[in-house]
Amino acid sequence: MLPTFCTPLTVLEHTLTSLAQYSQAKGQLAVCLAFEEREEEAQEKEKSLRQMFADTFFFIHATYHPSNLPNHLPGKSSNECWAFQQLCRELEEVYQIMPEDPRVVITVIDDDSDMHGKYFEALTHHFVAAGPSRRYLNLWQAPICHFKNFLRQPLLVRISSLFSTLNELSCLANPWDCHVPYSSYSISFALACAVGGWDPEYLAEDWHMFAKCSLKTMGRAKCVPIFLPVLNYTPEEDTYCSTLWSRWTQAKRHALGVSEVVYVLSFSFLAVLELRSCRQALVFLWRLLPLLAKFAQTHFVNGVAAVWNVMAQIVIHFYMFGSWCDLQLFAAPQMCPLGAWSTADLTQEQVLRNSLLVFLQQRGTALMAFASILSGGLGAIYFHMVKDRVEGNVDEHWKMRNLPLMWLIIELEVSLCGLVQSFVFGALPLWIACIRIMSSVRFSHVAAGMVGRSTGEVSEYPVDFDSSWAQGRKAWEVWLAAFDAWDHERKRLCEVYLRLGDDKDAAEAAELARGKFPKAPNMPESVVALYQAAYDGDVVALADMLEDEEIDICCKDHNLQTPLMFAAVSGSLECVEYLVDMGADIAATDNTEELAAFHR
């Protein structure tokens, strides 16, 4: 499953090419291209990719995530939620693969990922070797390596890429670490269906999915490493400053993952109330402790490490200044920070030097310095292990082509700018995120910067709700009139292209017209929510909405279908009866002249 938005076609081609390295791709690997409906060039990209990889995979399925679904925040998680729903339907109706099918594994990857050629062979091995008791509770992840465009990254971004890459690798290699999937990971189809798929209203979809699986399996879900690195891009723009800004924007988005702490704590509290015994509650909380510790360590410990270390050194050296004073030279105790100790016959006591906390702090600082030196060498070694998959010619960069020289340069860069980047891309975004989640835990996903990535969004056909004609009419009536006008103008444009090209059919004319006309106006959110509640059979939500006088139970969509028809299609008898009791028009017909009573 490959969620994408406005990613250049060449990058998507490279990603699918890396997937095609799987030896059984033709018979066992299917690709789901999860586009956003609001992206102008999405259908053209789908067509190009289908042509290029027509005989490469088992099948290629494309989905288009609508932009006006209720509770769907724009971003990767909501796109995956929609794509997963459509994929389940496709698998069941076309390929007779049911949700409980034990053979299927879903791999979610970023659209710029360069997968290792043997990843899916290794995934198959791990899946089979896990045994029936674990394979449906495990998630698998390869170490994410931010080296794809390493040769073009600015200094601060380069150090950040190095630190995050080594952190991912070390956490996966640590058998005591409760690792949480990051960016690209694999999960069994059965487990994904059992937990209800991806949630559309959360930003950190990878962390949230693992937290959701862990909570709903009583803490049994685990992330298992597959040590075949996945290379992807670090945010990049056309200029140096814009690249730094794009990385800053990504850091702020990553920091918002701290909201998952709120989700885990809230869910845990409700789960404890629902469990039947104190023993079950204690076992549940004990199993969740590693997950909470991981969240706390990632956000709170790593987020303040740079600031904490600097402030500790300032405090220690300020107060230790007194221990360098010869107290007998001072007549007044207040002239030396530790002069007051002279009145207690402690004139030469090294109070702070003998402090256990100072001892631990100084040794910890020395350990961090040593770790930085070691990480420089390990980072250089890691880079040279994957340099054949890095964009650009490494041999043309004198700083990178020689391993010892690269090691020394990394040491110099980390020594000069390591603390700066830790503060800019670590501590500061975290503090901002902690302030923002005080008011909300739902945020829109901002796509990372990439050269060639545009906003890609088509302007929307205007709807004037303030015109004199709109006064006294329902919002859905004004919207429907605007939609009809948009549809009429779009068809006229297609007719023009059809007349200009005698050898073109209607479909080709419509393809030429794409992007040259505004997209359809979005239905008012309150009306969308009404249809969604009717389709879900949510009588309580319907009752709450109908308390608003502006809500019309007999509203119609662009197909002239009413909420009653949606309720009938979903098969919710209780909802149908409620809508009829509230005055829904059972004689209304859609654009096929079909009555609401026959929508089932």
C-alpha cells in the first residue's frame, strides 16, 4: 500500500522499480496506489504507472481518497484508511480473499522508499518462521535510512539524517527496546482487519497503528526487525534555506506524535475500567509499560537531551567556581560562592566536586561525547554500505568517497553543529507540539518537501452562499445548483475538445479537459456528516444533527440520493425507520428514477 500526494512521477517509478526486484512479484505482490482525489495529476500518474508495470505485479489497484469525508483529516493516515477499505472490497469481490485470510501481509511504504531487493523474501521467511501464535501479532520493519539524497543535504539536515538513521538502526538492534514502526512497515492482513484498519483522524499513522494493535491485543503486538535497509529522501527544496525550512516543518509534524501518549493513556484508562478483574488490569498495564516508556524516551528524553546537557554544564561550572577559590584569602564569606563554608571549618571542601549527581552528570557528558565520536565512524561505515543506492556519484564528492576522511568530517560537523540541530529539529519542535496538543490532538498532515513536488491541488468551483438567490434556501440546495452549473460547464468543455479532435472519443476528450477547469464544489460539511451518519446507521448522531434547524432530512446529493437512500443501502432498518418517522420523503427518486424504498 503506497499512499502518495503530489510526488513526482519519476520518484514513484523508482519506488515501484524497487518493489519489482522481488523474485515473486508477478504472482505474489500486488500494489495499491493510494492517491488523493484533490491531486490534479493523480489519474495521469496511475495511467502511466499501469502501462509501465502492466506485467510486473499480481495486480495494481488505485484508490482516490475524497477530500470531504467527515472525520478524515488530510494526510497519510486518512488516505490509508480509505485505501484499506477499498482494497478489502477489491480483494473480496474480485479475488475472493476474505479479511480472515491467513496468507496476506500488507506492507505500507512511503512513496519515496527504495526497498531492498530481498526485503519481501525476508518478510516471507519471518512470517512463516514466526509460527501461528506470533505471525498475526507481529509487525515487521526494516531500518529506515535517510541517505537517498544525502549528497545534496545541507549541513544541519545532514547531521539530523545521520542521527535519526543511526537511532532507528540501534533501536531495532536492541533486544530490550520496545520498537515502534516508523515510516514503512509490514502487518498481517488479519491483524489489520481485526483492529479495524487505520484511523483517519490521527497524524502519526505508523505510531498510532502500532499503539492501536498493542492496546487491542492486550500488549501482545511486537515490532520485529528485518535488517535490510530502506532508503528514502530527507525533505529537499530548490534552495538551501527552503530545504532547512522544509526539514523544520517535518520536525514539527514528527513532534506531534507526542499526542499518541494521550491516546495510549486514555485508552488504557478505559480498558482498565472494562477489564473483569484487577489481575487482568495489572497484566494489561504491565505489558503496556514498555510502550509508554518508549514514547516517553523518544519525545521527552531525546527531545530535551541537548538543552539538558548544556544547562547542566552551565550550572555545575558556575557553582564549582567557588571550589577554585582559596577561601583563606577572603575576609568576607560572601565574596566567594563557597565562602560560607569557612565558618563551618570546611574551608577546602570540594562540595560540588564530591557530589554524586555531578559525578554522574560529568560521566554522562563524557559518554555522550564518546558516542558522538563513535557515531561518526558508524555513520560513515553505514553510508558506504548503501552508497550504491544513493542518488548521485559518491566518487565525485571528495568528502564522501574516502571512509576515514568522511569519518573525520562527520566528527567535525557533529562537534560544531550537533547540539544546534538537536535543539532546532528536536527540542524546540517538541515544546511547540506539547503546547499545541493542549487544545487538540488532531492535526493535518503537511507533506515533506521534495524537488518537483507541487501543491497539486485544483481550484474548487465557487459556491456563493451569500447571494440574493441563496437567501432563504437550504445550504444543500445552493450547493446542488452550483454542482449542476459546474457539471454543465465541464461537459461543454469536453464537447469543445471532442469537436477539435475528430479521432478522439468522449473519454479522451474528458482526459484532455482535466486540469483546465475547477474541480467540483465540495458538499457542505454538515450535509456530508448527515449522509455519513445515515450510511453508518448511527441514529444517535442523526438525532443530534436534526436538532439543527438548518439540517434538511430530505436533502439530496449530486445523484439526487437522500440520506434515507443511504440508510437503506447500508441495511440499517432502525435508521430507516427513524428517518421515516422524522419525515423523510419515501417517494423521492434519484437520477435513475429509483425510489428510496428500493435502495437495498
